[in-house]
Amino acid sequence: MFAERFEKKETIDLRKRYIGPSCKIFFSHDPIKIVRAKGQYMYDEKGQRYLDCINNVAHVGHCHPDVVKAGAQQMELLNTNSRFLHDNLVLYAQRLQATLPDKLGVCYFVNSGSEANDLALRLARQYTGHTDIITLENAYHGHVSSLIDISPYKFHQLSDAEQNQFVHVASSPDVYRGKYRADHPDPATAYADEVKDIISKAHKKGGKIAAFIAESLQSCGGQVIPPVGYFQQVAQHVRKAGGIFIADEVQVGFGRVGSHFWAFQLQGEDFVPDIVTMGKPIGNGHPMSCVVTTKEVAEAFMTSGMEYFNTFGGNPVSCAIGLAVLDVIEKEDLQGNALRVGQYLTSLLEKQKEKHLLIGDIRGRGLFVGVELVRDRLKITPATAEAQEVIYRLKEQHILLSADGPHRNVLKFKPPMCFTTEDAELVVEKIDVILTGISFFIVFVACVLLERPSRVSSTNQTKQTPQDIKQPVNKHKNRHRWHNSRIKGP
């Protein structure tokens, strides 16, 4: 059993004293102190178990014994940098490449998704000789300066920041809330044509496109699934302009979508990006990541004359852990589990959509699912407060879920891949109860307000308007819900 070093209050006080204030924490009024985890469960200092529906980092399950053992055994033998020969590096590169199209055959190992995407931009600019980058609305690609520039999800929070002149933002290919929706005859072409127009405008101003970068499925942007054919057409426009296509698989790779190992493969066999970046799930919590590209891009990077070296990238311990993660995915059929459980979860949620008008859209693939809450299905008015109510009420039921998207109204499911049908049933059952309570309260307040005008006029008091019932009452309103709505991140 884990022995606490500090009481929870002292941990909070020490965090406030020594950790930067911009480093936010979940459930800030009453944060959870996690001391251990196993599989799809996390445990607090009192031994209370929480079902984890958030952690796409602990991909094969928290503290998987095979992964822990692989890392510990290699650490007992050797950990050094990649300037020395070691079999783990080439074995892992070989295994990883086998999951990808043949064209993508050269690996660069780094330590985080941010490092991977930063290196991808360097590769693209060196290969093309161009500078400009096209990114998507609401995109998030990392926390380093070069990536904040191409992450509207982040830079739109900076009130006094100007968009980098070399960065161009295309509309998110969202067929529910976006410019071109499901009723459009060809949303893929419509969204891709917008990228074509951006390229044309950039050229008129003297800009040249180095790359288009996109998360294969947008995560922080609200679990957005691009229409099939979109990436193919964008790649055609970008390559014609002398640029390349970067697929960011940091959040959604390694079998999470169920039907395919990589989310970009959902677009079809005729689409292959020029660079793929990986992170989060690759090491099951161990800090490692990778950039995979073509031989041509890699050779162009070499011609810069600058050696590329990463102290910890591709070290023997990281590669041993990466190999173990691939082994567990295969041995336990976790990609198949993502497909089966994801489909079951989606079907349960679709039934809730029929029951609750607050649910506007259910979308996702495998164990990457979004539930968008709205106050009006026709106007698709974001139900932001209601989404925050749901995640806090779930926390009280010992279930961890998050909300994201530009309006913070999309419930995000991205649990460890060992998530079960029983877990899905439990979460949806609790969501059903919570949404029923919220809907009941809204109806109750509406009825009260309908009766009130006559009373108000007789006593010469100010009337309430329907706006007064826009947000559900929460007995904890002033305690916590609004704190979490400010936390933005993957």
C-alpha cells in the first residue's frame, strides 16, 4: 500500500508554493490526489477507485506489468544515447515501420509530442525550402514556441498576440458545427477548396507553403472527424504548391480508432502523409515520441549540413518500453477491443441522444468518442455549463471524464485501451441520470417562471426572463464548476 508523504492539504499548499501558477489542475476546488493506478483505474490517497475515461497516455493500461518489466530490466543493464550502437533502437524502428505504409520508412526518435511536431516543421521547411504553414482552426500541436504559433487552440487565448505572418488557418473540417455540415453535398471538397484558396492568397503575398499540418482526428478541437477524402484533396493542393502533408497522430495513433492502427488511414488507402508524428501512447506514460518520414525528406534534412542529435531520443530503455507497448497491443488485441468496445459505447450513447435533447451529436471512432451537448439542436447553442456539470457530477460518482472543444461543451472519451463494455455501461448509465436531473431542473424552472409574471406584476417586482434558465443550477456552482471550464489542454 502506498504511504503518503504529505497530507492532501499540504500537497496542495506545496504545489501552490513551488509550481508555476499557469500549471492548472483538474477539479481545482477539490482536486484528486492520485497515488497509484492499474489498468483503467486510478486510486486516491484513501484507496477510492476512479474509472479513468481521460487517459490516452496510459494506452495499454496504467502500470501494465509487461511495460514496467521491460523498462526496469533494460534500466538494470544500460541506458545511454543513440550515438552508440544498440539493437533496441533498430528493432523498435523496424517494428514501428511495419505498421506504416512502405513510403514512410525513416524514423527520428524524440521525447514528447511537442518535440516531434517541432522537428516535423524543421523537416518540412528544409525539404521544401519554404516557410509558410497551414494549420486548422482549434488545432493543438504542442507547447513550444514554434507550435503555439500553429495552434489556434492556444494562441487565441492570448488577447494581445498577433498571428504569425507565416501561419495560415483553415476551417476545422467539422461536419456538425462547421461551415460545411453533414447536409452539404460534398463537405470534403468544400473544406479542401478553402485550403486551396489559402494557398492562392499566400502566393499572391509572396508566401510559399512548406506544409499543411493536421491532427488526424482533432482532439482538443472537440473530437472532430474529417470527412473521407478531405486529406487526399488537401494533400493534392499542398503538394502542387511545393509543400508536404504532416499527420499528427500524437493523440489518436496506435490502434485507438479500432479499424486501423493509425487514424490517418481512416481516409483510405490512397492517402499517405509525408510525415507522421507520434507521442503520448507510444510509451504508455514513459516520455518518448517519434517522427517518421520518407527517404527523400530525410535526405534533404541531411543536406543542411547540421547533425541532428537528441540526447534521450531512442535510448535503450525507451525503445524497450516502446517494443513492450507494441507487444501488449498485439497480444491483448487492444486494437480489436477499441473497435468492439468503441462501437458498443457509441451505440449506448446514441440511445441517450434519442432520450436527451441536450445531446446534439455523437461522433468518434473506436475509443475516441465525443458527445456534444447543446441547448438547442436547431441553433446548436453550446451547452457549456451543462457539460461542466456532467463532468463534476461524474467525478462525484468516481468517474473521470473531461470536456473540450472551442466551447468546452464536448464530453471526451479517450480511455486506456483496456476499457470494457461494463465500463461503458457504467459511464453511460451515470450520464443518463445526470442529464435527466439537469433536464428536469430546467423544465421545473421554466414552469415556475411561466407562473411568476402575474405574481410579479401584482407586487410591482421585476420580471425574470427566459435567459434566467439558460444554465442549470448546481449546488456547487460557486465551488468548482467554473474553475474546470478554464483549464484548456489535451
